Amino acid sequence: MKIKFYPFLSVLIGSFISGSAVMGQSVGDVRSSASGNWSNNGQASIWQEYRAAYGGWKLRSEAEVGNDSVAMRSPGYNAGNWMKAQVPGTIFGSYVAAGIEADPSYGDNIYKVDKVKYNLNHWYRTEFTVPKRYKGKHIWLNFTAINKNAEIYINNFKLGLLKGFMKRGRYDITDKVNATGTNVIAVKVLTMTNQINNNESPTFKPSGGWDWMPEVPGLNRGLYEKVYLSVSDAITLNDPWMRTIELQSNNTSAKMQFSTQVKNNTSAAQKGKLTVVVNPGNLRFTQDVSLNAKETRTLTSSGIVMNNVKLWWPNGYGDPNLYNCKVVFEMNGKVSDSTSFNFGVRKYGYRNDKNGVMQLSINGQRIYVKGGNWGIPDFILNHRSIADYETRIRFHKDMNMNMIRNWTGSTTDEAFYDLCDKYGIMIWDDFWLNNRFTFLNDEKAFLANVPEKLKRFRNHASIAVWCGSNENVPFQDIQLQDSTLKYDGGDRLYQSSSNGQNVQTPNPKLQFGMPKQGGLSGSGPWNNLDLATYFTSGIKRTDQAGSYVGTWGFRSEVGAVAFPNVESFKKFIPADKLWPRNDMWNRSHYFSDDWAYGGGAGPSDFMNRINNYYGTATGIEDFCRKAQLMNLETHKAMFEGWQDHIWNDASGLLYWMSQTAFPTMIWQTYDYYYDCTGAYYGIKKASEPVHIQWSIADDGVKVVNTTPTTLNNVTAKATVYNIDGSIAAGYGGSKQINAIKDTITYCFNAINSLTNLALKKAVVASSSESNNVPVFAVDGLSGTRWASGALVDNSWIYVDLGSVQTIRTINLQWESSASAYKIQVSNDAVTWRDVYSTTTGDGGADVITITPTTARYVKMQSVKRSGFFGVSLFDFSVYSDISAPLSDVSFIKLELNDASGKLLSDNFYWRSSTGNYTALNSMPQVALDITSNTVQQVNKAVMTVNIKNPANSAGVAFGLRVQLLNATTGAQVLPAIISDNYFSVLKGEEKTITIEYDPALLNGAQPKLDIKQYKPGI
């Protein structure tokens, strides 16, 4: 059956082993673990016993129940023709599980569903008998939550009406149950309108359909959370809370405050003893309590000091240490009620810097935020087991993220919060409002749900921010502020709007010291940008008056297309719709230029970029393969571009979206089936706590150290290779530095290591566009450009080197080229002489080597433009020396080693001198030496793989993709934690990766390692 019984007394007598260690579980959580390392505290067997004995939940629409609506609420009713229900689960999800509806994640099945039958009132029904050991105790029926409104009956007695999907229900059914016979629970889940943005809040807002998931029939109504029975004696405990008030003695001790509500459920005065035990450390304290009849009181202890404390830290900054707090209330030496919860000792801080950028700190340490947005755990609230959450939170940790935004509060499972605590992932937690200016159907119910959320989750160390609304300040802003102050003590920042609007002034009583809200730089863009744009001024933000105030800041949403691998693509797209792009892609799985169907991601632009950069795709296999290269380089540039400005005008970003709830082609890191895309590995690489990176915009090699420890005497090295794998002489460099903690350190330039005589010098042009002025050609940034304003031939631009110099090389990076042009030099900017000319200019990059000459002024004189528009240059550089020209596509390998030679970070880039990477398509396939060894550990296996590219091989092993397969079926083994992917191995080098997986996923077969090099074509 689907009600879980908790035999507290038999467990608790003589010990303080809390029943709440069990209460975190329900039938929906007792599933086999895909990740293999989650404990269910030994309760599965107890639960299975009661489920087998008492049957399960049944489901039927109110219209189908008809005249039986009263009879079925009592014992003796024959519900044999009712459908089996999933609890926890939803109405529509139950129909899918029963096979009545086709898989809604496949093709366009979900759009074929008759939504009318799911937008009706539905009845849930189950029967149970009371265990004999419950005799003489208070019996409670508990609902963790229902979506969204429901009438609840026990044996035809109406217990009440729950309103709002966070509202808990706890009903004393002691005098309403038959102690020796059958009992019936009936729940009528009421319909709601499909106007859930925002009218029907609080509820699962994405269920109404978004630009990344479809509208769900029935809007995910149902018994989506745990339903269980519990027992107690006269006095019960509610909402215990352990707060960190102050860190003391250089963070070695902490002043804490504990509180809990105690309730006398009888009509007589009662007394007893409250005991609180904290471990590790065996810190305990007690309090004698007397309560009047039916009295409810909150007990508070503010003088608690924890010494030798182990703090909770986010991923990349330290260990996420947790403590357990057991709370027991005894009467006459016997346990009346008990509970248990985990908490972390930590203290958040918030400030806006001199640029108005919000900065977050923990335990006095400034935290650079690297994270993602999580919209809903699953589009029909299906994949929500602890194992599923374990996998997904592990993925976030593995990507080196330290924050997840719970977008519009659409993830409500305790497992999500528990595992974020466990893995050190901070939570930006939204309430249930969006940027539409609409009124709530039931504002009273909405505001009543706010304290429920705060009280349920406030013990979680991982929650860092409460946010009122997505991209708008809510009408209920003051009430939300007041609630966070009252029920969370002002311990976490309350942010009115996710994109930083500052309409309201926060409650002055809140303790986080921000005189004014904001500090955020907006949201978006959500489409792929030129890589240099992430490093330059292409992502702008403005203040309330519309004035430009910066670029990066703290951004709550930045996204890009993240197309899946072909294996996953074939799981949700029918075979006859795989290629070319069609409406099954566009509207059914959100790859459309219509904003309502993923248009914000710019799908057409993404396809054009692949075709232009990597060559026109010949089929779905080829397209998916090339898409992973685009995924990797775009997402790596996104995160590295932000880090390039760390603490100058950047304090963090949250990727849109790190979690996908529906099979799609946009906005994901791992896909619906747990296969990790190139985006995953691009973000993972960029977000290393100690990271060496290269900027395509200014050619700088830099070391980002977001840890709280300076690394002295580390060596940064860059080596540049031609496409055949040969080292390109005259490029790269090596330098010993101190990688300063909590910042970025510049090392050297990788390509333009020669002195650019034109860099940031005075420049003059014949004309220019207002937004693309001459200085942009010599600013050293590849994302800015000069463009001639006149649509004529014979435009020109020249640079003043400041004094007479020896000139040997001129580099031109064209945006819009001249088909014929000259290079001229002068000593007075009046009389010019030609040193180079061409009539075959084709754009891209021109590296012009001339006979050494002396001059002060160097001019590009256009003779004939190549198109309708004028000419335009990203870069105009002048050198007195010369380097050997690079191949059309070249590679940059970065390494950072400590003083002993240990590798701390490495990185790999491909760059182009022509504006595209099509030369990659002609690279030879390489014969690799591959060895592997697998070690069996507790509930998992770890395969270590060594990949060697022989020194005499045909070339670079580029874009290697590693998969673990079932040797019998050939199917992917998912999920798997693969340490790196889509990587390259140079000639004479080797790379070691690890693959962690659950052997049970193989179903007795052997694992098969599959490694393929990038190869274009079908």
C-alpha cells in the first residue's frame, strides 16, 4: 500500500534513534538506487511488509465515480475497477504508468493527449488497518503536500481542505479510525485553471507550459508528496530549528540557537522533558516543560556554543560538514514524540561592491558563484527518487558548480535539499511567481504557503538566497520579506527579483546589511554568442535609469543551445523525423525560432554556426557530432569570460539550464537520459577551482584561483600546435607566477607574444559607424571592430605608432573585407608609400610579412570592397618581428604545474585564422593505444582508462568521445560519471580518465569501452 507506518515507540524506547530518520522516506523513495550509494536507513523491508498486506492507492475521476462518491469513502466499497495510482505522483503520471497514455516524452505524444479528462476533479482512495502496537497512542495522518487543493476524508469524515502545494496536513485520526477493522482514506484533488502563471500560484508553474517544456495534462495535480501514518503520546514536536547566530574565535566555535514548537494534544495539563542531542560531539541539553490543556508553545534556547566546530562550505571551498540534531520529548520516562534533522554550521554574508555588483560570502570567505538553473525535477514529476536526485546533484558537483537556482520554487522534494547539503551546492530558492503582472486567485492561500516552505527547509545549510519572483518584483514583496524575517530570522538574503530590479526597499530589520536590493545584472541572453563576446562588452547591463553600468555582474540566467548526442536524440525523435530539421524538432521538442518553443535559444542561428564553422552537416549523426564541439567551446567561453572579469565586474553566473526536465535540444548540460553533452564538459573545465584559461578576445593566458589559498611558484605554460600536431615555433610561452587566492592572475599572451606596436595607439579613419569606431581596431579585443561608415570603396584607416619604428609584420583580422587593398607607411601621415598590395582579399585573417622598413604611420587603404557594405576590421596589429604563419586551424595547450611538477590544471583550445574550423574535417584518424582497469568499490565500479597517442602517429587525436556500453546489447550505461570527454590527445602524449558507474546497470553483462575520434560525415 502507499501509506507508510512509522512505529516510533518500538524504535525509540531506550534510545534516541529518531523516527524522523524514517520519516524522510516514503514508498516513492524506496527504489533501487541507480547511483548505488544512497542508504534508505533499512526501512524498505518494513514498508514492503505493509504495502503487501494492505494494497495500494487507487484513482478515478469524480465524473466516473458518479453516485458512488459517498459510498466509496467508507469501508466495504468495491474499487476493483479503479486504476492503480502512483503515490507519490500525479494524476497524469499514474495514467502513464498504467500504460493508458503513450510515453509523453516521445515524439509529439504529449500533444495528442485529451487534456479535458485530466482537468477534472479526481478521487484517490486507499484502505488500511491499524497495527496493534498503535493501541493507546495518538494516530496521525500526514500529508507532506498535495498539488494543489484537496478535500481529505477518513472513513467518510471530512478532515479538512488543503490549499497550496507546499501546505502540510497533519490530522489526529485517533477517534476516527476503526482499531480492529478496515479504514478508508479518500482524497478529492480539485481542478484548477490553466492560468498558473501567476493566477494559480502556488503550484508547479512550468506545468502550464514554458519555452522549454510542454503543458502537462492535469497540470501535475495529485498526491505528489509523501502520505504516511505516525503515532505519538500526548505532546508532539513541530518544526525544530537550529540557527547559526555567530561564528567566534576565528571560526573555531559557533553560537547557535535552537527552537521547536511543542503541542499538548489533550484536554488536560501535561509535563515532560525535552532533550536535544547534536552529533558528532555529543552536545546535549534538556529542558523541563509544562503545558496547559491544548497549549502550543515555542521553546527557544539561545545560549548554545559549539566548540571545535566543523563548518559547512560550498563545493570548491571546503568540506560540506553536517551535524545531526535529535530531538526527543519524554513523559514519565517514555518517548512521546521525536524527530531528527541535519544542519550545517555556516554564516552567509552579502554586500554590493563599488560597482553595485552583489557579492556573496560564507563564513567570512567571499564566494565566486558558478551554478545553474533547475526548473522542475521532471515534467510529469516522475523521476524523483533519491537515486535520481543523487545522480543529478553529483553531476552539478562534478561540473564544479557551487549553486543551483530552484527556478520559481518548482522543486520541493526533501531529497533535493538533502543532497545539495551533502555535496556543497548552495541553493538560490525562488518563491512561486513570474514576471507577469497578474493577480493571484487566492492570495491568502499563497501567503499561507510561504511560512510552510520556510519552516520545512530553513535547516538546510545549502539555502543561500530566497527570491520573491522571477524577473519581476512581486506585489507581495513586503509580505515575503516579513515572512523570511519571521520564519528564517533574516539569516539568508531575501532578493525581490531574480534580475535585480529595485522597486521595493527591504525591511530594515533584515540583518544582511544591504541598504538597497539589487546587485544583479539581469537575465539572458539565452542564445549562442561569438566566443569573444563573453569576454568583451557584448553582454551589457543597465541601471534603473537605463544607463550602461557594466557587463558581467551577477547574472541569474545566461544560456545557449546544448544539443544532445545522437543516441539520446533517437530515444525521443521517431526514425522518420531524425533529419532534416522538421516540426517534430521545432514544436514538440523546443528547437523553434518561435519564442514560445525555445526561440530565445536561437536554434536557426545555432545550426548556421555549425554549418559555417564546422561545415554543413550531412545528417543527424554528423550534426550531433559537430554540435558537441559547439556545445563545449561556447559553454567554456561563457564561464571563462565571466571569470576573466572576476571581482572587477563579475561575481557569478547561473547557467540556463543545468537540469533538463523534458527531452529537448536546448538549455541543458546532461540530457533527459543522463548522457552528458559537450556543454557539461565545457562548464566543468572552465569552473575548476584552480584553472588556467586563454581569452580569444585579448589572447591572454591567465590563472583563475577561486580557492582561499594562494599558490606560490606555479608555472603556467602555453604550447601552440599546427593542425598536423607540430609545435608552432615562436608562439606560446612559460612563466612562473604566484596564483593569488580568490582572483585572476595574468601570465602572458599565447599567440601575439610579440610586441604589438599598434596596440592602443592613436588611430584615424576615413569614416566610421557610430558604434564601431577606429579605436576598436587597435584595442586588442577581437570582439570589437572598426567599420567604415561610408558604403564606398577607398576607405582607409591608419595608426600612429608614436615614433619611427622598424616594421616587418602587419596582421589584419577582417569582419568585412576589401577584395583589393594596400598597406602604406609614412613618417608624416601626408606622404605615403606602398609596401604591400593585393587584389585577391578574401576576408578572415591576413598575416602580411614585408621587407623590414621604418615608419611612424601604417595605413590600410581599401581599393575595392568585397560586398555591399563598407570594410570592417576586428584587429589591426603591427610588429617589428615575424613568426612562422600558423595553419588555418591551430591548437593551444595550456598547463599549470606546481613547484614539484604536479599538474594542477590543463586546457585545450582550437583556433582559426580563417574564421572557420573546416580544416578539422580533413584530420587523419589516429590509431591509439588504450588500456583500462576496473576496481570494484562499495556499490560502484571505477574504470581507469589510459589513452596514448604514439609519437609516430598520423596526427592529433581530436575530439575524442568516451562512452561505456553494455557489451551484450550495445546500449549506453547511464548514468556514468566520466571525468573528461570530447578531449584531444597530441602526438606522443597520453591521458588518463576515470568512469564511475553502478555495475547493476549492466544486468550481468560485461562493460565495453567505446572511444571515437571526431570524424565528419554520416
